[in-house]
Amino acid sequence: MDSFPLQPDCDRLACHIEEFGRRIKLSGTPEELESFRYLEREMASYGYRTELLAHDAYISLPGRARVEANGESLPCITHSMSASTSGEGISASVVYVGEGGETAFAKADVKGSIVLVDGIATEEVAALASAYGAFGQLHVSPNEHLYEMCVSPVWGSPSHYTRSMLPTTVVCSITRDDGARLRAQCLAGADVRVSLWAQVDTGWRKTPILVAELPAEEEADDEAPFVLLSGHHDTWHFGVMDNGGANATMLEAARLLAERRSLWKRGVRLCFWSGHSHGRYSGSAWYADEYWDELERRCVAHVNVDSTGGAGASVLTNSAVIDELKSVAAEAVEAVSGQPHAGRRHGRAADQSFWGIGIPSMFGSLSHQPPGPVKMLTALGWWWHTPHDTAEHIDLDNLRRDTSIVLRVLWRLLTAPVLPLNYAAFATSMREELLGIQGRLGDRMDIANLIARLDALEAAAQAVNAVANRVECNVARAINRALMRASRLLVPLNYTSGNRFSHDSALPHPAWPALEGLRELAKVPQGSPDLPFYAVHARQSRNLVAHALREAQRALAAAAEAR
């Protein structure tokens, strides 16, 4: 029998799932707002202070689409942020580009064509197709289902600087078998012409965010620290797993945690987003920008929850988590499931809009399907992002299990006297990256000072770890302030290009993007006339990293010595 004091109630979870299966919740629609009212009532009943915000967001709702090929009309859908067509549609020759990588686009002459792409529609392919002058994209599903997607490379609502990055192509998807016939014709050298029509309702509209907060009893002032728990509420179709399962998890976690509030060391704030599916994380991005100062001062960690409780989701070993929180995730996953949690690096997804602020984060999707024979974009089940995401694909035992994991994580973050942020683990991960870059740089640039500063940071972090569980309350507060200061400096190195006040694109990013200037210099051949140009940016990258490491080390060292 599990002795952990917080045990989810399956009947309550089932009631939430039933409620979330009643409405299609497109961003900014009355049906979505009605469902937000349910969340608001539930959170208020648990004793949380609630506020339902409304803000302008750039939202794109796909409408009707048509694809004609070889005189035949093919089953299809269009996508969020696709360009719309006039009544005449567009017609062009098809160019097959495989999975749509940059090499394939560079080799093919796609200007003025419709590209045929293997796989679910993505923002990466949309960006390449637009850049190379294609008129349209025709994506071939990996199976007989058609997967709703948002193809904007812009994170959040576009600004006047980033709006030019929005797709210029008409984007549609067709089934595997229909795509296979077109692919075979292209590979045989035939001139295949296709016509596309798409109606996409794209523009600014008001969207909701529900904020629900409960402070710790001993620190209930407006400057007290809090843990952020978030998940989106907007859906594709009914979206009972994505993201009804996660919303059920959030509600049940909030209820159970409130019953033990007297033991908290810090508060909890829940945010339910709109604009995740149809605005490329517009809700969380707006919230990060609008409340940047408060989040920077008060938020200690971000736990995001997505698509919990899926039927057949038996794999719990690879949910995403930042280095300094890996042990927290591993303890929770192993305690509940018995599976060893290796974790994986966060991708550019899951409303992770808070890395620039410097907030450590974990999760997104938590449980996954076992590997299958068909290559998918996600491991969340064949019904994900389709009309089939209904209650029949929720396993209440899995939902209870996933909720238990989230509860354990939150309990640790809320009740630990010293925040469980292990910056020695951060240093280990960064050292591996820096040593690899140093080896490739050769004598192009000396980064030994970065290694030395990282060593000093690791020593300070180890000193903090050594005293974390045996310090008095006032010292714990000082250490926590130092850990938050360190996170504001170090998280952006790991997950952003370095600007804390804007959002990087939604396109895939390399690990440690703040080090990209050094990596780029390392790729330039010795003796190249371009070397001095690349060295300019590399120095700036080196300075950014050196400053962050020095200031984080000072903060942690001072806190460790204060004991």
C-alpha cells in the first residue's frame, strides 16, 4: 500500500473527463469559454482565488479544404496558420521532397510548385516551403487518419518583427494511401498536377486564461514564492486526452494539495491556457510577457501537464525535464510506476514560454505509447489531434497513475524547505557540451575560462546540496533566493539564444542555444577569410556564458557560506 498521503480519486477524475467530452473547445469560441467556466467553478470550490483573464491573441481556425489530383477529390484537411485560397484555389505541379528536410528542399526546384511531403504537417516544413518559394504543401499522413496541426514557426502571437515568418503556403494533408499513389507517380517521373483549396479563419480574437492561486499559509503576502502548474484547455475536436486528461489531473492535484496546505513552504498557481493548439502557445507566451516581472521575482518552477491518462500509455521513462529537476522527476516516476526515469531534453513545445525568464521546468506529456511500426510525430496515441480523441481512449487507471506522479512532484516542490534544484547536475551537463566545443574550436578561440567558471559553479552547487536538508528556516530562505537567482541566469543558457525578454521561434533549436556562436566558429575551416567575422559573435557568446556562470556561482557560494 502506497503511504504517500495524496491519493487521486478515480470517480472525481472520471467526472472531469465526462465534462471535457461535452464540448469542442476551439480557441476564443463561446464553447471554450463555457468550459473555462467549469474550471473556474471547480477551482473556486477548492478554496483557490480565481481570475479569468481575456487577452488578444492571433488565432487560426482551419475550415473547409479540398484537394484534387488526377481528376479525383481526395479526403483532406487544412491546418492552423495555413494560407487561405480564393474560390479558384491554387493549381501547380507536384515536387516530392521526402520528409521535407532542408537538404531535400535545396536539391529540388520547388518554386511555384506544391511540395509533397511524407509525414504530419510541421512548422519546420512550412518555414522551408515558404522560404524556397513553394505555393503549397501536401502532407502524407503516416496512416489513414488526418492530424490537425498548427504550422506557424512563430512562438506565440506574431509581432510586427515576426509576422513575416508566418507561412505563405497553402497547407493540406491527405491519407497515407492517397499520398502513396502521388508519390509513386512523382518517382516515376510523371508531371503530377494538384489543386488545393483551403479556408482558414486567422486573425486577432479574445482568448481566456484561468489563473487560480493559493498561497502557503506561512507566506501569504504578494511577494511570496509559488510553483506554476499549467496546461492548455483549448482542443482539437473534443480533445478528451489532449488536453482533458491533463486538466483533470490539474484539478484533482489542486484539490488534494489544498487539503494539506498547512505543510506548504510556498504557494501554487495554476494557469489553464487557450491558444495552445490554434495560436502556437499564444496564451502562455502572452502571460509570460504580461507578468514577466512578477514571474521573475516569485516563480520557483514550472510543471506543465499534457495528455495524461491515455489508453495504452505504458512508457513513463522519457518525459522532458530540465537538468536541475531530473532527480525530482525520477523519484516521482519510480515511486509510482517502478520505471527508471531517464528523462529527455525539452523540445520547443508544451507551452514552455518561461525559459527566457529563467524558470526551471518539467514535463509536458508524461506517459507515452510503446514504440510502434509507424513513424509518428508523437507517442500519444493514433487518436491524438483527430476527431477520435474521445473518452474511450482514456484509461482511468493510467490517469490516476499520471496524476499521482504529478502530485508527488508538486508536493516535493511545495514542501521542501530548500528548493530541489540541483545545479551540480546542470554543471555536469554543460561541461559535456563545453568540452565538445572546446575540442572542435582548437586554437580558434580559448574558452578555458568558461570551463574554470563552470567548475567553480559546480563546487558552489555541491556545497548548497550538502547543507540543503539540514539548515534552519532563515538560512533555507536565503538558499532559495540564491537558487532562484542562479536559475534566472542559467536556464536561459540551456534553452534560449540569450534574450530573456522575447521568445525564440517555435522551430527546433540545438541544445544549449546560447553556445551557438561558439559552435559556428568551430565549424569555420582554419585559414578561412570568414573566420574573423564568426569570431565576433563567438566572443559575445563567450561573454554571455561567462557572466551567467560567474554571477550564479557567486549567488550559490554566498548562500552556502551563510549557513
